[in-house]
Amino acid sequence: MSTPSRSGVFGSATDPKMLQFSESISYDQRLYKHDINGSIAHAQMLAKNGLISPADCQQIEQGLLTIRQEIEQGQFAFLAEQEDIHMAIESRLIEKLGDVGRKLHTARSRNDQVSTDLRMWIRETIQNIDSLLSRLQAAFLKQAEQTEDLILPAYTHLQRAQPVLGAHYMLAYCEKFNRDRQRFEEVSKRNNVLPLGTGAVAGTSLPIDREMVCQQLGFETVSANSLDASSDRDFVLDSCYALSITGLHLSGWAEEWILWSTVEFNFLQLPESFCTCSSMMPQKINPDALELIRGKASRVVGHLNSLLTLIKGLPLAYNRDLQEDKIPIFDAFDTVASCLEIAVPLIEQSLWNREAISQNLEQGYLDATTLMEHLILKGVPQRTAHHAVGTIVRKAMESNAPLRDLPLQEMQSVCGSLDESVYDILGTENSIRAFSSLGSTGRVQVKDQIASWKNQLNKS
Ligand code: ARG
């Protein structure tokens, strides 16, 4: 069967090897719905502008809807010789309608068509990612509400640093994933520009109405330059970059919970339903879900790399290289969505080992910085206070005791400005109470943040 795009200029048929090599239908078939919607809007515009008759338009629309049904009922044959989803649908339409079907591709090229379809697919898929991200935030928020009274050690350089409320820790992830949602919103806005009507490269001499198609397909605006419109895939890069950051955020969190669920940390119990066993060591309960989330992030970053390299050095305008954008971008979206689907219930069902955490909480001098700030409030210069507290910590380490167990005289021998009130700020519980700055782990600040997130997430 000769493909409808093969014009009379060809004296011979396509080599079967070339057909196999160049097909994209095996993966771009997932654009079918968007392709059909785009074609219907295009046909209606052609009819309104007198380029096809209203009767032809009706037949085309009906034919396309029937094809959609055939695809959804599994009755549509996706054949490599039809190259891609655009040709496959058009060929089927021609098979059904004959010459009427042959009119659909008026004032259109696959170059503007594929970019339009992909933009519509991305727009829809971003909505799904956004709703998964909001569910993820809700899971962290729920954990935050349950850990308002739990004190955790916060780490820098993976060394014990200062105490924080469990809720403060959880809300850190609400912030990260919120920026991800904002990033996707910005990507979606730049993505929502209509290429259809720019033709193969230079536009068309036929009287078309791009604004009508734009409105009908829900785009915000039409692309202003036909050379640019069909040549670029920066909207694909934007999407993959946003997906990569979500992948990285998930990966960092996964790594943390893998560590925290070890016997060594023992902070956390992961739900067994998301863990797997070892084929040899019967005692193992492995955090494979988190490891895969961490691992899959690298796939997404790899896709971003492929896409950047794909676009590099392409001259204007459309080049067939661009077909290679689909496998990485589809997989990047699928991968992040699957990670989010797993992360939500895993977070919801994880349990904190409160006793184990609190047993070790007074180790590691989490209150040392609070002691330094206590001295600053007494008028000691920061550098002097920093050095003095270091000396006090050293003394405490030598007697293997927490700061609050040191006798006052011993602390006073290092810093004369200390008095009995020092015991009001020592120990992690007191230390937490001392925090007061905006965005800190102080109880009031964290309570406010929980309320604000509740409010925000209820609205979205
Ligand atoms: N399958 C192609 C792609 O994904 C569609 C556009 C093909 N255009 C062309 N002139 N061969 O990029």
C-alpha cells in the first residue's frame, strides 16, 4: 500500500527496511485522541472558510469520530507502513470517504500537526502530574499533622545539626513539590501556543483562520512565525527539565527514607506492602519502592540529556530528527507519574519509631547552636560565643554527657556570662521552644505553616 504522503515525484516504492526504520506509529499512537481533535477543529475551520463544503466537513468529522471509536475498541490496525499516527488516521479516513477524506490535509503539514498534537498531549499530561503532586503534598501534610509533637534531628553534611519538629521536616517537601507544580504551570503556559496553520515551513496561501482553531483547541495564542513553530521542541525540553527536578526531589527524599528505615537509624517503618524480600536472605525486608524511585530519576535526567542533544545544531525548520523526541518525553512523563503513584501511599502508610528517635535525641549536641544564641542574647559577640560553646561541647564529649548534664560551674569556667537560666534552653525540647524566626522550626511558626498548607491544598 502506498502512503498518502508519497507524491508522484517518486518513481519507486519505499524500501521495506526504510518503512521499519522510519516508523513512529508503534509509539506515537498514543497521540490519537489529540490528532483527531486537532483534525476536527481544522476541518471545521476549512469549512467556515469555504475551503471544503459543510457536507464534506460533516463527513470528515463523523469519519474521525468513528476512527476514534475503532481505536478505542481495539479494532484499528496500526501498521508500520503508515509511518505515524497522523498518516494512519488520514489513510483510514480516505479508505472510508475517498476524495472527501483527501481534503482534510488542506493547508496543513505533518510538521505543524505533530507539534500541535504533542503540545495538546503535554498539556493534558501536565494536569495529571499536577494532581499527583497535589496528592503527594497532601500525604506530607497529613504526616505533618501527625508529627507536630515529634522532634527529629536535622542534618547538614549528614551530621546531626539542630532539632526540628517532624512537621517542619514534612512541610519542607510540601515546599519543594509546590515549586515543581509552579514550574509545570509555567511550562504549560509556554506550551500552550498553537502551531497548526503554519504549514510545512512558510505558512499557506490559502485563506485559513488560525484564531478559530486556537480557540477551539483551547490554546492561549497562535505561534507568530511559521519557521519557528515547526522547528523547535523547547516545550518538550521545558517539560523534561521540570520532570527531572521532580525526579530529583523524589530521589533525595527516597534516599533519606531508605537511610532512616535502616536498623542503624531506625526512625521509620515503611509499609511492608511496598517492600520486597530477598530471594536468599529470609530476614530481609527491602525498601525497593524507594530505591526504584531513586533509580528512575536517573532515567528522566537521561531523557533530558537525550533531548538536549537531539535539538542541538538543528537548522531551521522541521527535521526528521525531531521524531526522536517522543520516546524520551513519553517515558519521562510515565516514569515520574509512576513514581508519584507509589510515593503517595508509601508516605501515607509509613510509621515513625517515636521511642527510638527520642532515645537518641540528646546525642549529637543538637542544642549547641541554641546555647550559642543564648550567649549572643547576653551580649557575647557571635564569634566568641561560637568558640566558647565549642569548648563546652568538647568538655561534654569528654564526659560523654549531653550539655544539659554539665554542672553550671564547668560551663561558667568557659564563659562567665552563663547563669542558671541556661538550663531553660538546653535539651532538644527547650531548644525547639527557643526558635522564633519566620520559617523556623518554632512551634508557633510550624503551626502557622500547617494551617497555611491546609488552606492552600484545599483550594487547589
Ligand atoms: N512522525 C513525524 C514526527 O514525529 C511527523 C512529522 C513528519 N514530517 C515529515 N515531513 N516527514 O516528527
